[in-house]
Amino acid sequence: MEYCVFIHTNHKQWLGALVGQYALRRNSRHNDRFDVRFIRVADYPCMAAREGQLYLRHGEWRPWVNDDLQSFTPLRFAPPELMGYQGRALVIDPDVFAVGDVWELLSRDMGGKAILCRPKSGNKGRKGAMASSVMLLDCARLTHWRFEENFAEMFEGRRDYMDWISLKLEDPATIGLFENAWNDFDHLDENTKMLHNTKRYTQPWKTGLKVDFRPADKFQWFPPKHWLRRARRALFGDYRFAGRYRPHPDPNQERFFFTLVKECLEKGVFDEAFLREEIARGHVRPDAFQVLERVA
């Protein structure tokens, strides 16, 4: 099909990916016009083969860990190749949930740009970093995106992960902007088109679980927490004593997510046994069924 939404994910965020697929279909009046496909880390042997090898990230070398919460992020660059460099693709993280009709974005005039996205927030955005977590792609204009080759370049020191993921390796003239509402960072109101629970510490389905991701390093002397974090990792490993996921500060976003989960259960997208398995694996908060009972 000419139009496709890709949700890239791994085993730790599989529930989010399924809920994200459901939200896309639930809120579109044009479901016959586009496909929804998953891109999973488990389907890429080239990623498994790199386990423990050092790759370049923000100027430093660090080991590749497939079991990390966000090991899926390089797969954002796979859709053009998967589409045969034809048609239009929208790629989203597994913690992005449609509130509006995604067809409004898929079908818009891209103005001759290869990529539409939004800037990152804060200092990163002011320094030119783009948020590749939601991207609208004109696949024919992205023939230089060759996933396995580009992924390997990180381990050869020829591609820095942060530059890649922030789209700093792209010609700025080929990048256009869409409204922030299509990638709304932990913000939900009447204007939100796609809610992105991007702050990992407060993802609503993770509350209370032990943190299983490595926070980004920042090259600065102050505040000293960044140096303390490095010392903790050196002594105890990436995740030990890293803390726990916290409740989302906006109860409406927790309610929104678990309303979608409840509908998925009612419509057979997945069953209670699946949800219990995800809880047992430590991928979903242990009180998920109690939260569902509170959802109207």
C-alpha cells in the first residue's frame, strides 16, 4: 500500500506498540487508506549480533544492549527500505498514541520535503536537534537510508548515534516541520493529535517497576548528579540502584492509556493472559488490573 504507519519496538514495549496500533485504527475514519506494520528488534539479527560491542554515542563509546528499554530507536530509519523507497511512511515510537485521525498527517502536502517532524524540546531543540520519534517520510527521497549499513557504521566510529537520531546527518533543506501536536511530549489537551509519553521515568504502564533504561549522559560539570550516575554504573552496572518508574504527573494521561488498554481487552486485540504475562516479565506495572478497574 502507498501509505503505511510503522511502529518500531522491542519486547519491553510490546504492550505500548499494540495499544498504539489500536489507537491509530480507533481514531481514523480512513483505515482503508493505510497499513500499520511493526518493526521489531527481534526480527533484525544484525542487532542481536552486536550485543556488548561498543558503538559511538555523543562522542563516547558504550556497549550495545539489546535488552535496553529503547534498543529499538535505530529502527526509525528502516521504513524507506521496507517500502522499496516508494510511497509515504509515518514512523512512530511504541509510546506514541493517536488522539486524532492520523490520515490528516499521512495525506498532507509535504512541500517537497523528504522528512516532516518537530524539534526536540529544551536545549537540544534550540541547538538544531530534531525529534525522530515521529517522522513523516517521502520514501523516494530517502534512498540513502540503508538500515543495516548505517547501523554498522556506529560500531565503526563513522556514525554517531546522537547525530543520527537527531537528524543532524540530513540536509536541513530536506526537513520540514509539522505542528507539535502530532508529537505532543507528555502533554494532552483538546489540540493533541498524538500523545507521546516520552519521559521514560513516568510512562503510565511502567509505574513502580525498576528502571531498565540508561539515562543519556550529559557532558557538564554541574549538576553533580551526572557524575554520580556514571560512578553508580561503573560500580554496579547500568540498572542497579537506578530507581523506579514514577507515576505520571498528569492523571488524565494514565487514564487515557488504560482506557485504550481496556478497549483492547474488550475487542480482543489481546487478552488478560497476555497482560498477565507482560506483568510477570516486568514489562508492565504489577497493579495494571487494579488501574483498569478504576477506568470508567
